[in-house]
Amino acid sequence: MSAMLIPQSLLPWLSRLGVATPPVLVAPLMEWMLNQWFHGALREGELALLQGKWLAIVCDELPYALRISRRHNQFIVSIQRGTIDASIHGKLEHFAQLINRQIDPDTLFFQRKLLMQGDTELALSVKNFLDRVDLSHAPWWWQKLSNLPHTAKVFSMPAAPNQ
């Protein structure tokens, strides 16, 4: 079995990082990461349905939604409030299970661990894309990060006050 794309040990760190990162940096960083990871798929016309539409990824652990669209062969990411055509809502743990293919995507939705709202065709096209795209070819920087030994210790951060 291949290494997990999002190791369980990284989840608390990713959650804290998402809260601690200045919002002005989140959108450009996520945009860069997504475009690096899915460059080939976008060039081949994947997610054409996202062109000119906005999908919100709402993660319970983050104080903002990631709004994702597509322009030409690139993703556009925003954390600003605005129009959304569809949304997928859930906990970071369940998004990680989807990406890692630990649980069938349909099961996550049928059990209401991930929720879709709005333009169902758009949300389903993103879910189906993630289910069929070859995620094993992660960018070098993600492979290094996710394969670090003792990841939880390397990336341990103090808990936020009052938690």
C-alpha cells in the first residue's frame, strides 16, 4: 500500500497551521499548491465544469471557507466571502479520508460526514475527479513533508490557548 497523502499525524498540525496562517497568505498558497498538484489534469480539461463557477470547501477546523474556481488551465482560490455555486462541508479528518482513499467517497457523503450543497452536478464532478485522479504523483515538496519520520514530533505546535 502506498504512503498516505495526508498522514493522520499531520492533521492536528494542518488544522493549527490553517488557523495560524495569516489569511492574506492562505489563498495564494493554496492556489499555488493546487496548480502544482493538478497541472496535468487541468491541462487535459479536467474540471471544466468549474470554469466560471465557485466551489466552497468548508472545513470545520478553519475560520474561513476556501472558494475555488477555474480560469483557463489554472485554479483560482479565494477566502473572501462571495458567490458560491456549490459547497462541500466537513471535518479535516473526513477530507483526509477522501484524499487518502481510506473510505469510499460515496460512503462519506451517504453517512453525512461530508455534505454537499448547491449545484450538485458541480460538487459531484469535483468528488468524482478526486476519486479518479492519480494522487500518487504528489509534488516533491508534499512527498518530503508527508514522509518525514515522526511527523507529529517534527511539526508539533503548542495548543492554542483555551482549548
